[in-house]
Amino acid sequence: MSKNSGTQSFWDHLDVLRSVLIRIIAVSAACGIVAFIFKEALFSVALAPKDNDFITYRMLQSLGSIFSAPEGDEFSVQLINTGLAQQFMIHMKTAMCAGVLCASPYILYEIFRFVSPALYDNERRYALNVSGAGYVMFMIGVGVSYYLIFPLTFRFLGTYQVASDVVNMISLESYMGTLVMMCLAMGVVFEMPALCWFFAKMGMLNSAFMQTYRKHAIVIILIAAAIITPTSDVMTLLAVSFPMWLLYEGSICIVKRIDRKRAKAATEQNLMFS
């Protein structure tokens, strides 16, 4: 099938791109304004992991001393502000991030609608699968970070003391920066299966290569987990590296399935011409 790019000139495409960017910015700004207005709801979600009754901590407490969080063990971390305009700026940045996150389905739709006319039918199908799966995996990664990785990291670092008379007072800027950074990092990490599928479809990756270098991948996963979680807590490190390892093993299964389909197609083609 031929491409459906039409006879538009470079400047026509540039005008279309400008319209797409304007719509994306407008929708993201509108979502950000709504998030900015509903400040209490926004920060009730963003600041929830600092409270002792957060769902993750309740689950850990119910599991007992295995996770060093026995029943009834409570903690309290006070967030402070250190700048005159810092709270307002953090409010704006958080609302902007929330706006982009809420508008992300529309952003993905606009980008795909702009690119798809220049693709063949099979390329359009692959692009749709990769973008859809990538978006879902990114959101899962954000959820894993918010509900598991960040709470464990915050609880360890926020309550760690070198001496009993040294009180922890975490700045709001540090808290929000770490939360956003970890959610973004885990979202990117969870793109692994979609990227492996894409590279395998392009013939740039195979399951034999991934299995051969599995040990090297585990070392890289541990290093990446140590970078994502700025803590020496083994429990938190394992909580980050274990999902990454599962993603790698799942990616091997995905690539292996593509290898089998490619081998079957090659065999059928050889039989046809033999």
C-alpha cells in the first residue's frame, strides 16, 4: 500500500505541525489550570506518601516485621518550605506536570494523527501498537513508583537518623523533585517491553542475544536501580530491581515469539520457492 502523505509541501506540513503543537499546548495548559485551581485535591495526592496511613504503609504493616514495619510502627516526617515564593512555584510546576499527565492521551493522539499519513498501512499498525503499549507501560511504571518505590524510599530516607537528637525536616522542593524524578524514571524503565518488541520487529534484536547477555543485563539493572533509588536500603533496591528484571524476562518472551514467527515465515517462503 502507498503512503497517504498527499501532495503537501514542506511549508504545508510545517503549518500542520504548528497547529498540532498549539492544540497540544492549549489542552495541556487547560488541564494544568484545572489542576492549579484544585490545589487541595492535587497535593492530597502528591503528598499522600508522606502520611503514615498511606495504603503502601498499611500493607507493609499488615505483613509484619518481614519488611521492618511492625504493626503499630508509626513515623512522621515534616515538610518545610525554605523560600518566599517556593511554595507558589512548586504549586505551578506540580500543576503543570499534572496537566501534561492528564492531557497525555490527547497529546499521543495528536502526534499519531500527524505522523500516520506518512506511514504505510503496516507501519501505521506497528506505530499504533508501539505507542499504545508504550503509553500503558509508562503509566504502569508511574503507578509502581508512586505506590511502591517512592514510599519505600521516602520512608527509609525520611526517617533515617545518624543520632536521635538530629531531627529530619525535609524540604517540599526536595520531596516533590524526588517524587517526579522517580515516577519519570520508572515510567521510562517500563518502556522496555515495547521497545524490545519494536527493535525485534525491525530485526535489530533477537531472543538469543538477550539470553546470552542476561547476566550482564542483571548487573545493569542493579546499577540502574541504585541510581533511581538514592538509598542503601537493600529492601528498596530489590523493590526497584525486581520489577525491572521481570520486565527484562517478559521482553525475552516477547522477542522469542517474534523470532518464532519470523522463522516460520522464512520456512514457508523457502518451501514456496523450492
